Amino acid sequence: MRGECRPSILLTADTVGGVWTYAVELARALGPLGIAVHLATLGGPVRPHQRQAVEGLPHVRLHESRFALEWMPDPWREVDAAGDWLLALERSLQPQLVHLNQFAFGALAFAAPVLLVAHSCVLSWWRAVHGSRAPAEWDTYRRRVAAGLQGAGQVAAPTAAMLAALRAEHAFAGDGLVLPNGRDPALFRAAAKRPFVFSAGRFWDEAKNLAALQAVAPRLPWPVCVAGSCAPPGGGRERLPSGVQALGELPVREVAAQMACASIYALPARYEPFGLSVLEAALSGCALVLGDIASLRETWGDAAVYVPPDDTHALEQALQGLIARPDQRSALAAAARRRARQWSPAAMAEAWLRAASRLAPALAGQAEEPQCA
């Protein structure tokens, strides 16, 4: 990337969740648009497969840290240190735009305009999982998120449902944009389908509601296979779930191989602001069985079967019905695959560029002398 004269952005990512996938997909798609990307990582070490994902991108430069994320236990000293690090990076790199994928940094005094994309938040997660307002122990988080939203030049989210959650939980009253995620369809394909149900998600995250799949799996004629971490962040003890075949954390290539062969993808989520794994499964030709929540309805419309997240009987009936009806399963998978194609990386990058260039016209090629990255 050194020596190239092109507009650049500072893009934050964490290494422990779907934000990493989103950030790398966006960074890759911005290359053909002539934008250099400084990718600043937080949350933990960059793992080998993550490093490989960006090593072949000449317009992307990786800047690594291990600072705690704002949703982690007692993170604020490290969040503040991460803020200082990001401000120093910005002073050194002088990007045209700062794109934040965390909330608290929106309150920092960046010289460049700030686009803040809200992928999820603890308060809306808590309400979806527990059915109540997050307790007082999250008040600092509440204040820091509100300040970050207020300080950003533009706030966006991957669905209108997530924007509505920001307004409900954080009294966010500014203009918000919907910027859907995207996934490269070349990474996912449909192979000869085999008789099993697949899911992907962190077992310790109650929002994914994988416990519902555990409950119904022994009563299904097909096995249920689940990829994802069984150990909570912060060094918690790994607990292998019963009832399902736990595959552990898999590289993207192996997840894609599982999805290619799976007949059904099930995610009875209580909370899922967009659902990248659902998009991957749809691109892989899986029939979708999803939690009946606003964000997933918004994204998938009539291309999925929906079940109330806490109704394991409904989940079992939906899965049994699709297992018994191959024609319905195939039709549903085809509908999901057609719908998935609209969320390509190119479409994501074009929508992003329209939003970002309103903040930083140089990103649209309007600057006479773009910054040398």
C-alpha cells in the first residue's frame, strides 16, 4: 500500500465476532473503488486465518492491538487506551474518514469525519435475551454508547430493526442509515445435499439460542451439527454441548464446506441484527429455519421458515416438516439463495461509498490531490 496515492480510511474491527468478517469483506471490496484501508484491530490477537484473509490485499494495512472491547467485563481503562491509540493512528495516517465499528470511540476528537456502524449493542441484546432493561451495572456502557452515537458524523446499522433498537435503548434521535452487510458468493456454493441440519454460532451467546437446537436434536431423524466456540471470552472454561455434534471453531473454508452439504440451516435466534451466517447458508443453498424476530423477517421475508425463539415445539415441528418434505425444502432454499444475491460485497461497498462520500468527498474522487497512503 505504501507509495500509492489514493484516499484512505481508518477502519476498526474486533477479532472475536462477526465484525471481523464484515470489516474484511468491506475492506476487500473498497480496493477496486480506489480506497486504501488501514484496518485497526481490537479485542484480542489476530489469529492466523484472520491474518491470511488480509495478507493478499495490497491496499490494506493491518494495525494490531489487543485492547478490550466495550462489552467485555470492566473494559473502560483499556477502551480509553484504545481511544488514545486510534487518535495517534489517525494523526499519523491522516485518513479521509474514520469508520468505527464500536460505539465509544465516536465521542473522540478525530480530525477526520466519523462514520459509526452499529452492529449490535448490549442493551438491545439484554432486552431480547432477558425481556427487561439491562441492569445498573451497564450504566457506564449506556452513557459511553450514547456519547459515541452523539459524536459520530453519521450513524448506520445493517437493518432498520437495529436502528430502531438504537432509538429505543439509547434515545438516538439523529439521522440513521441502513447499510446492509455483504458476503462474497464465490466463497459459498451448493453441493449435493446430505441429511443433516447445520448451525453456526457461539454456544455461550444466549442470543443465538443454540440451546433450543440442543433440546430438539435428539428427537430429529437427522443429526444437528453446530460450528462455533464453546468457551466464553475472558478465559472461561469450555463446555461441550450435548445432543448436537459440536464441531468447534472452524475456518471459513470448512464452514462453507459444511453449509454446502447441509440441507437445512437453523438459527432460532432471539437477537441477530443482521445474520452473516444466515447469508452464508443461503448462498450455500440451505433451507432456512430462523427465529421470528424483526431483523430476520426484514432481511429474509418469505424466503425462510420462522419460529418463536422460545418455542422448542415449534422449532421441532418446523424442522420435522422440512425433513419430511424435500420439495418444500428445495423451494425454500432456492428462494433464500435468490434473495441472498442482493447482498454482494460490491453492493455493500457502493452503498457504503454513497454514505461515506457525503462525509468525505475525497472518497468519491472529488479531491484534486488525494492523500498518499
